[in-house]
Amino acid sequence: MIAGDRKPVLEVRGLTTRFRTDRGIVTAVDDVNFDVYPGETIGIVGESGCGKTVTSKTIMRLLPEQNSIIDPSSQILFGGTNLATASESQMRRVRGDKIAMIFQEPMTSLNPVFTVGWQLDEALRYHTKLSKKQRLERSIEMLRLVEIPNPEQRVKEYPHQLSGGMRQRVMIAIALCCEPDILIADEPTTALDVTIQAQILALMDDLRKKLNTAILLITHDLGVVATVCDRIIVMYAGRVIEQAPVRDLFKRPQHPYTKALLESIPKAGNKEHGKRLPTIKGIVPSLFELPAGCRFQDRCEFKQQRCIDEEPRLEPKAQGDHPVRCHFPLNQDVDLTVSQSSP
């Protein structure tokens, strides 16, 4: 494990986020706990609606205040400050400087009426004391760092003049220009083709090693997770259901949901052409109508009466096991070779 004896750069404790809706208050993220250490990459995975993006936006305090509620007991500990209760002025000093975020679709995140250079300069202007000339040099340096060709020219161009892969690289450059301690990447490769995906992932991993930046990678793609992550957090219906080092989780998943997710990945060298991939029956339950007991029990092939009567706790079930939220965790090794290029 990357952590060793080092202190976490971010500690999330009891994170609970609710939303006001026409149907009442709903809990989207429920009692989430994890640590992030310098220089490591953590993947948060799960189906759409499981709470991945809400978790990341809660950490960044980017949810609309008028209809979101962070539970008063929640703690997001960073640099001696609880970001869950920090003022907006405190958060402005943290966002883009100490904690940066890359969003899924760069064309909606980059401002179409300003040049790439202006948007890089904006972050440097707010968070550093560099002169105008130094900021331009730093902007060009960052574009070169993310391997954009002819950065002296690109810095003068507008987002629409760049390809999708280049726009995503610009987003990474903006996020990293102040050398943050943590980079949150929310589905950073979803809109890109497979070749560009591999390049972006390799770039992020290389920059992590150079800058010792921790990366929190939000994704539904377990193939991506297998190539770049040190640890994985699996979420389901707003809760963390399993946490483990990536090799441990891929070799020995303990939650039936995790095992089903892994089995749905195309395997390298699979000769059974034409055979349908395994799927998980049913759909993620509505947060307004969660089942009693275990939230996965309606879809679980191993369900027993205890699963209906009692919600399991997230904890190791035996010495040496990783934390899992299941009354009857699996314990067999599985063969889950992922068909995904290494960065």
C-alpha cells in the first residue's frame, strides 16, 4: 500500500450529503470514510447514481447551497481545516490551488470566449504572485508539460480550435498549474476515444510521479482503474461497500456486487466469441425507496434472511481481509484479467 507511515493529505470522515427535492430530503452520500495519501491514486467506482460525483463535489464544495445539505457531523480534513464547515473565502483559497478538479467534458468547462492562455493565467493570477511575463512563461511551460505541441502558439488559441484530447490536456494543465496536493478527476476520459484515453491516463500518472500529487479518480470504468490506481473504493446506492488495494480487489473481491462488476469486464484472450457478458440483474434502487437491510439484497444471488433484516457494516470479516459491507462476503480467488492497455 502506498500509505506506509505517511500522514494522509485528506481525511474524509462520516461524509453525508443530502438534497432537498420536491419529494422531500434524500441522502445521496451516506457516511463515507476514506483517506488519501500523497502521491497515490484512488479510484472511486460504481454505477451511475451511486454517489461518486456527489462525493467529489462535496469535497470541493461545488454543490448548490440552496438545495444541498452537508451533515454537520461530516469531516473533510485538509491541512488542519474541516472543508465541510469552511467559509466560501477559505474554499476559494483551496480550490484550484491546493485541491484541483478535472471535469468530464472539457468543452463545457473551458470558457469558449477566452483563449487557453487567459484561462491558465486566471488560476495563476488568483493563486500566485507571479508577474504577467512569468505567468505567460508558466502557462507555456504547463502546456509543454502536458505534451501539447507548439505551446507558444496554442496559448493564444481558443478551445474550439483544439481537438477533444488537447482540450482535456488543457484542463489538466489548468488543474496542475499551481501544483495542487490533490487532483480530483471526474470521468476524465469518458468523452475521448480509446487511444486518447490511454494517452491521458499515462500523462496523469506521469505527472503524479513528477509532482507527488494525489489523484482521486471518479470512474465507472474498471479497466481504467486497473491500470492506474493504487486503491479502489466501490460505492453502491450512496454507501461505500468495499475498499481494497487494486490487486487485492481484482484478485479477491469480497462483495457480490464488486465481483459482478468485475465479471462484466471483457477479459483479455477470451475465446468465447459471441457469448454475452455477464450482467447484474435489476437496477440501482431509488434513494427514495431503499430496500430494508442490505441495499444490494434485491439484486444479490447470495441473499439470505439476515440480508433483509439487518444492514451490514463496513468492516473486515476476518484477519487480513479488507473492509467490506456484506454479511456473507465471498472468499474465493477469481480470474479477472482486464483487457486494457497499460499507461
